[in-house]
Amino acid sequence: MAGNQTDVMQFKLLGFYELQGLQILVFWILTIVYTVTVAGNTLIIALIVISHPLHCPMYFFLSHLSACDILISTNVLPNTLKVLLNGGLQMSAQSCFTQLYFFGASAIIECCLLSVMSYDRYLAICDPLHYSSIMNFRLPPYLAAWSWMMGLGVALITYFLLLQIYFCGPATIDHFFCDLPPLLKIACSDSSAIQIAVSLVAIVIALLQFVFVIISYIFIFSSILRISSTAGRNKAFSTCSAHLSVVCTFYGSLIAINIIPSEDYSFNLKKLLSLLNTVVTPLFNPIIYSLRNKDIQEAIYQVVFQKTKSKERW
């Protein structure tokens, strides 16, 4: 139990105390963002389930990405809203560690899903003749399950190592959620083991998968440029442009958070980048796919149009 490992039974999240009089405004903005994020990602999942043209590996993986985005937002935003509304939040050590576990798990899951989706696009564009035989009905569920198992399993390492750390106060976390760097700042025992574990996870999972995505897109763009017709090139590029936008948004914010030094003067910037990574990115994913993907647009149109016609007949 976390209570047996630490004298500190509760942590206080300071949140955005720098905002002063703007906290209520930010509260309402984030409430709208959270509502739109959950509604948008739920809509994408529902469309993929009920629309037959979307029953293919690419959209199957997209539905899992949307589920992961809902997990990220629901893990962080409700408590963030409480922090803003109350000017801070008292959180038990166990709740803090649990939030950190799901935060780490969802980040790993998203990395894995983005890699799986880039592999799917690589096969579809670079090796279309063998796409159906490789990406058959068995492989997508296995790849999706692998992504979730990697995230939920690897994050347990950080969770159990965190339970061994001794916290003696002051029990204040200068953040809007239980993130690892500000949490380790108030640790009074050796935290080198968990820092090494997190670094290894970042290198083995995040960095290697980012390199895998880059290499995949180098081959994809090379194949697209070899297509003779302009219409063919545009069609091929349109099938991966939404995914590429999501990759840039996710990894861009992740890289920015990790390259900024941890000094106090830069920590407010880290909080803003964390807000981008945990709040804005899950919102952008359904927006990007609905704006850039014609299949999603057609599925939305068909669902709305069919419902309208059925009401008129009734």
C-alpha cells in the first residue's frame, strides 16, 4: 500500500495559481474542451462501429486511438477542473500514484498505436498487393491488444517503483496533475531506480517507435513520389495526412516537454506543454480526422442524412 511506503498520505496540487483571476475562465474553457473531446472521440468510435465502409484496419486502429484519447482526458481533466475551481486540490497518495500510472500507460498506448497505424499505411501504400494477406482479420486485433498490453504492463514498473519512494514533505506538487518530475522533487529517498526505468522506457518505447514512424513515412513518401499521376499521388497522400498530423502534434509536444530543462523558471512552460499534450492533443485528433478524412465525413453525412430521411418518412 502507498500509505505504508510514505509518511505523506496526501499531496496538494497547486495547479495554475499563476493565473489568479483567470482561473474561472480557464475552468469553463477546459470544461468545453473536455466535453468536445469525449463527444468527438465517442462519435468516431460509434461511426466506425456502425458504418460498414469504415470496417477496415486503418479505422479499427483509429477507434482504439480515440478510446486512448478518452482515457487520457478523463484521467487528467476532471481533477484539473477541481484544481481550477478550488484553487488547488488535496489528493491521496494512492489516487496520485493511480493517476500517474494511467497517464504513463496512455502515453505508451498512444505511441504504440501511432506506430501500428504508420505500419498499416506503409503496407497499404508501399506494398498494396500483399496488404490484404498481411493485414488480415487476425492481425489488427493482435496489434491493438499488444498496444494496450504494452501500455498497461510497462507502466506498472513505474507504479511499483514509486511505491518504494519515501516522501516526507512538503506535500505540494506544482502541477495540475500528478506528473512524475514534480512528484520526485518532493521525494526524500533515492529515486534513481525510477528515473533509470523511465529513461529506459523513453528510449526503448517512445524514441524507437518515433524512429520507426519516421522511417515508415520516408518509405511512404518515396512510394507516393513514384506514382505517375497527380490524382494518384493526392489520393495516396490523403490516406495518411490525418495520421501524420496526429503524429506531429503528439510527438511534437512530447519532445518539447522533455527537452526543456527542469529549472523553476521554465516549469510554467512545461505546465503549458503538458496541457497541450494531455488536453489539446486528444481534442485535435477527432477534429483532424473529421476535417481531413473523406471517409469519416461521408460516414457522418450518411448517418445524419439517413436519420433525417427516416424522420421525414415517419
